[in-house]
Amino acid sequence: MDMLFMLCFLLVLSSTAGAVPVPSPDRFLKSNLRSSRSSKPQEHLELSYPLPSDRLTPSCTLTIIHHSFADTMNSPPFSTPYSPPLDCPPPWSSVAVELRVESSGEQYDRISGLWLGGVELLRTSTAEPTETGIFWKVRKDVTRYSSILARSNINVTMMLENIVNDVYTGVYHVDVSLWFYNESVTSEAVRVPSIVRPNDVGVINPQKFTSGFTDSPADLIIPISDNGDRGFWFRVESETDVHVKSIRIPRNSQRAVLELYVSFHGNDEFWYSNPPNSYLETNNLTTGRGNRAYREVFVTIDGKFVGSEVPFPVLFTGGINPLFWEPVVAIGAFNLPSYDLDLTPFLGQLLDSKFHAFRIGVDGGISFWLLNANLHLWLDHGSENVEAKPVVYDNPALSIVLTDAFKLLDGSFRIKAEKRSQFVGWVSSSSGNLTTIVSQEIKVNNLITFSKNGTYKVVKERIKAKRGTKIHTDAGNVIAHLVTIRRYPLTVITATLPGLKHDTSLLVTNVSHSMNERCVNGDLSSFVFNSQDSNGWMEIRDHSVLSGEATTMQSFNFRDTLGCYSRTVAAHNGRLIVDNTTFSCATST
Ligand SMILES: *[C@@H]1O[C@H](CO)[C@@H](O)[C@H](O)[C@H]1NC(C)=O
Ligand SMILES: *[C@@H]1O[C@H](CO)[C@@H](O)[C@H](O)[C@H]1NC(C)=O
Ligand SMILES: *[C@@H]1O[C@H](CO)[C@@H](O)[C@H](O)[C@H]1NC(C)=O
Ligand SMILES: *[C@@H]1O[C@H](CO)[C@@H](O)[C@H](O)[C@H]1NC(C)=O
Ligand SMILES: *[C@@H]1O[C@H](CO)[C@@H](O)[C@H](O)[C@H]1NC(C)=O
Ligand SMILES: *[C@@H]1O[C@H](CO)[C@@H](O)[C@H](O)[C@H]1NC(C)=O
Ligand SMILES: *[C@@H]1O[C@H](CO)[C@@H](O)[C@H](O)[C@H]1NC(C)=O
């Protein structure tokens, strides 16, 4: 059916919207959609920045996983021994991981994690297959994990819980390989220089471009993770479900960065669109998707808050309207961003050769979140002992204003939240006595409105996260100053209407979301504007999509002091209809 006609038709229908369940973003299966849009296996993709190493020849490649994930729910992860390749020993100029997946049949999207020696290398999710099959590839720069990649006789582990039975038939066939390079990236090789560049999702990795001593990968990475029987992630079921790992760090650590890996599922898959429980109770709604729309992943050391993050709202391929995410998946779906918290100001508390308790939890979280972290440590090679002391600990409470106004199914819920903190500490090592000033600022504006007797829902989420690290010598010379500002605007509009049959519904949805980032490092700066707009409709029965139409447009733009990259795509009903790439700065935003 023609889209315009459909919309008019829906407008007429909407006045009769009566006994329709309250809309909320949900998870769907393309199951009964027998459109056979493609006669051969189709490639899915996530727009990303080309890796600097993409145009280089690797010194070696090593297949580390070749496995099919069939009925794996409630089973231990897949684990296999790992040692670095004998013919290209470390150090490497860079290392990339390549994940290839194939699947056909019917299946939900699934979450997956890849760990080496308990250190997470990649958090990814799967695309929902079709009868004719789909496949995709994810490449990620993993150079920052070189210290663990260089270790022998450890395990590489992949968790991908999947269900295969008479209904769900899609098996995920996975190949993971590592590409080791011993060739330096030159600007001719990649056109876009690598000095200030984002990683694959467009997230800029501050380690990549700070001056001097942080430029190289950490000497040691300690996982803050579970024991591995069910994957190394901690499964967080509620806001009081805080997980702990006690670790001891070397006496000569001089810099510490905690990298958080985060994903949200179940009743919190769409946490930014959850109304308060009072709304659900008043209307006798049985959904578990409640507890409001504010979530903050936090980290404490020995009970003391050291940092937090409001994560980017990644949409998985079954989310909202699965037809939006073929063949171009949502931002971050194949390569979820990780988040770096600079813990250097807290080294004074940790350099006593004793165990310290690292805890990770989710403020406001409900079932369930999968969280773990990698603690990256840079050691002082010139000394066995480093001295350090925290100087400033400024951590005011979150300021949060909640404004609720509703009558039965209609109303609005607003959240305005803000948090700022600053931590300062000095570290005296053979590199000198350096003071690190770490600041973080989070601003969240969330508005959820229900109208037309709860059948028209609008979610507007605006997240801004600003982080800064400034390092100065005891003479007061600033040797590094990094500022990263990320903005994640998201709007989801859903109209739920009675379907063409008594047991079906029609969902008409618009989604627009972006990951925008500005990064300033002294005189250098870079920008990423990555935005997606989707609109369409689908007829559903329970969680199965019976029919529908969808269009997704995406524009990925990167610009830094030395070059540009931009790619624009449009997909309509499962096919790419526009795909333009340019390295010219003239056309990029
Ligand atoms: C509003 O929706 C509820 C629940 O779906 C239904 O019981 C009620 O009759 C509806 N009211 C109107 C005015 O349509
Ligand atoms: C890596 O490159 C350097 C410099 O080109 C060379 O000396 C070294 O032998 C290479 N290492 C390997 C393992 O190929
Ligand atoms: C690797 O995994 C195997 C099987 O799960 C286990 O027995 C072994 O202890 C693990 N090795 C390491 C170094 O963790
Ligand atoms: C919810 O259920 C209670 C108890 O059954 C009933 O009294 C109340 O009217 C219901 N509320 C709505 C909005 O249907
Ligand atoms: C390092 O510098 C800070 C402030 O600049 C000073 O208070 C501290 O005593 C110095 N530490 C050492 C070991 O010199
Ligand atoms: C949804 O998107 C379509 C196409 O871009 C647009 O015509 C329509 O106005 C949007 N609806 C809303 C409610 O924003
Ligand atoms: C894509 O590139 C072609 C050739 O440069 C141009 O004609 C077309 O307008 C571009 N399309 C979009 C959507 O940018």
C-alpha cells in the first residue's frame, strides 16, 4: 500500500482508536513477513568510520572463533584457547578484529560479547535473519587491547544466547579473526589522518590522541567482570543489584582508565521511554517497562563514587519497527560504544598493594543490564614505586526535577537531570609530578507524552555528556587538555491503531536519533555527526510483523583538522536506494 494513502487511511482510523493496548516501543520479529524482498542472501551494515588499517596489508590474520550459535540459551559461553601468532610477535602497529556472521530463518536479535582473558573486546548484537539469509561484517580497531592480545594460553570467549526450536529457526554462524599489522598508517594510506579519529561507531577514543605517554596502549588491562560461567558480564536485575570485583593494581601504575561496556535488555531495552510506575498502576497495565526514564551507570571504588555515564540509547534490530533496520542497522547496533572514565585522580587510593572493591550498578535500572569494565593501566617503566594522592573530590548529588501530569492513559512525564563532578589528583613518577584534573558533566532532558487515550506516544530524549581531562606539571605547564562533548538526541513517535483484523494492530512510527561528538585536544579538534531518521508502519499480531513499509535515511559525517569523511545512505523496504561516500570536506556538514 502506498505510504501517503496509508497515512490518510490511518488518520481516519485513529478517531476510532478504542481498545488498543498502550503503545510502548517493543521488540518484534519479522517472522510472518513473507515479502521475500530478496532472492539471495543480503548484506546488512552499520555505517562507521573506515579503520586506518583497512587499506593496509596485515602481517598475519588469525581465526580465533569459528562457531555456530544455535540453541545456546542458559548455556555457558563458547570458549577456546588463544595465543598470539608465532609469525608476527608483538609489538604491532595496530590490531583489528573482524566478526562475520551469517544467518537464515526466523530469529530475534541477540546480544553478544567477545572477551579475551576476561577483557571485553567487542559488544555486538545480531540482525534478524530472513528465510533467504543475511550476513554482515564488523571491523573494530582493538589496538588498545594489545597487552592482552600479546598474552599466550588464555581463552577467547564469546557469549551469544539464542533459542532454536520449531518457531525460531535462525542459527548464527560466527567467524572472528584478528588482523595484526606491522605497518604504520600514513595519511596517504587512509586519506583521513589518524591523529584525531573516532573508533568505529564514531566514538573518539581519547587514548588515541593524547600527547606522549597515553598515546600507546595500556601496559596492563584488568577485567572488572564476572567469573565467565555465563559470560564475563554482570547481569544487573535492579538498581540495588550492584556487582563487585576486588582487584589489586601494581605499585607503579601511573595512569588508569576504566572502560565500561554496557547494554540494556528486557524491561529496560527502551529505558528512555519508560513511564513511572504510578502511570502503570493507575491504568492497571501489566507491562514491566516502568520505573521512569532516568538511568545512570555508576562506578564506585571502596564505596566511593568515581564516575558515571548515561549511555547512548542503542536500538537493536528487533526494536520499535524491525523493518527500519534492514539492511542498515541502527547506530551502534553492531558495535556498541564503550565509555572511558579517567580514574587517574584516584590512584592515590589504589597504590597500596591491597585489594580494592570496584562496584558497577545502574541507578534506576530494572531487569536487565549487562555490564562489565576493563581497567587500563599504564605503568612507570622507570620505577617500582609511584606516589600519588587525591587532592579534590567534588561530587555534588544529581539534581533531578520530575514533572508528572496524567489522567488515566493520557499525560506527560518530564525529567530534567544534571550532574557535574570534578576530581583532581597528582601522580609522581619517573615522568615527573603530574596533576590530573578530570571533570564530567551530564545533562538529561526527557519528555514522554501520551495522548489519544494512550495510543499516541512521543518520547523525546536529549542527553549531553561532557568530559574533560587536563594534565599539568608541578611547574604549572599544561601537557594535555582533552574535552569530549557528546550529544544523543532521540525522538520516537508511535501511533497504535486497530489492525485490519480483530487480533492485529497497526503501529505507525517515526524515529530519529543521532550520535554527535566534538572532541578537542589542544589545537586539534574533530567532529562526528551521525544521524538516522526512520519512518514507516507495520501491522502486527502479538510480536510478529505481518506487513509493513519502512524508510531509513542516515548520514555519517566526520571532520577533523586534517580531513573529512562522509557517507549518506537511504534504505526503503529492505533495499539500499542511496549510498554515497565522499572524502571531500565541501559536502560534509
Ligand atoms: C481508552 O482505552 C481504554 C483501554 O484500552 C479503554 O478501556 C477505554 O474505553 C478507552 N476510552 C476511550 C474514551 O476510548
Ligand atoms: C616490523 O617492522 C619493523 C620495521 O619495519 C621490522 O624491523 C620488524 O622486523 C617487523 N616485525 C615483524 C614481526 O615483521
Ligand atoms: C579456558 O577454558 C577452559 C574450558 O572452559 C577452562 O578449563 C580453562 O581453565 C580456561 N583457561 C583459562 C586460562 O582461563
Ligand atoms: C484498575 O483495577 C481496579 C481493581 O480491579 C479497578 O477498581 C480500577 O477501576 C481499574 N482502573 C482502571 C483505570 O481501569
Ligand atoms: C606533587 O605536586 C603537588 C602539587 O603540585 C604537591 O602538593 C605534591 O607534594 C607533589 N608531590 C611530590 C611527591 O613531589
Ligand atoms: C513522520 O515522518 C513522516 C515522513 O518523514 C512525516 O511526513 C510525518 O510528518 C512524521 N510524523 C510525525 C508525527 O512527525
Ligand atoms: C550521490 O552522488 C551522486 C553522484 O555524485 C549525486 O548525483 C547524487 O545527488 C548523490 N545523492 C545524494 C543523496 O547525495
